[in-house]
Amino acid sequence: MKLIITSDIHGSALSTELLMQHVDKEQPDFIVLLGDLLYHGPRNPLPEGHDPMRVAELLNAKHEQIIAVRGNCDAEVDQMVLNFPCMGDFAELDDAGRTLFFTHGHVFSPDKHPELNAGSFFFSGHTHVKTNEERNGVTYVNPGSTSLPKDGSKSFAIYEDGHVTLKALETGEEITL
């Protein structure tokens, strides 16, 4: 199974257009959105290319491939313009016996989540800071932010068959932490 995982778009059409170029190139089975899709939030500046309706249009074009969870900046009104469910606090997939747990990070976090077996993956956003680390047999991944990174570079993640790669949004180059 191949996934593109992103978080914290915050209404940036520019970042979403770049992300969709990677989607077209990588051809994932699913696109996982870890919340904060359309609104930038009261503590964030407007991201470059802020255009929430364009973001909705771009995401809706891929609605059949999208798995999404609610971020702390997402609201019921966002669901009115999106053609895929995005109000759940978490989602799960099974990949060859590995649990893939997806959440934004404000309800569940790397330090507060349901029990996960060794070999599982916990994906969350919210902090806008990339991580990819294993603890007690569980891999914790934060793809960073596609629009408002707090660690210097816009990014996303690719999960494929039990392996995660972090990639730079602008170039698609692999990021090593």
C-alpha cells in the first residue's frame, strides 16, 4: 500500500497545487490529510497562496482517494465544501497486519493515544515539525506542514509497505532527520 500523507495545509492553494503534482507523480493508493485543511487559524499568518475554495476544489478532485481527519482549525462549515468526510478525530488502516493510526495531534498525540502493537505507525500533524522515530516498536511520524512549517521546510510523507520517507514539497527530494 502506498500513501501520501500531509498535514496543516491551512488554505494554501499554492502548497496544495504542489502536493497534487507529487500525487500525480507518485500515484498513491490513498492521500491522507491529517487536518487543518482550509483555515489558517487565529495564531497563524495567512499562508502564501491562501485560497481555501481553490484548496477545496483541488482536494475534491481526488475525493475518492482521500482519508481525512479533523484538525483543531477545522470546523463543520469546512465539511460543507468538501466531498469527503473530514470530521473524525482519527482514522485507521491495516496494511499487512500493521496498524496505521492517523490523527491531527490535538486530541491524540505521540504521548497520548490508544494502545498500538509493535510494528504499528502513528501519524499526526499539528506541530508543523517533521518527525520520524521509533519508540517501543511503534513508528511515530509527523509529515510537517505543507504551508506553514515551523522547522524551515514545507514537507509531506510517503508511506509504502512499512517504510516512511519524508519529502520536501518544493523539490520532492528526500529529507533526512
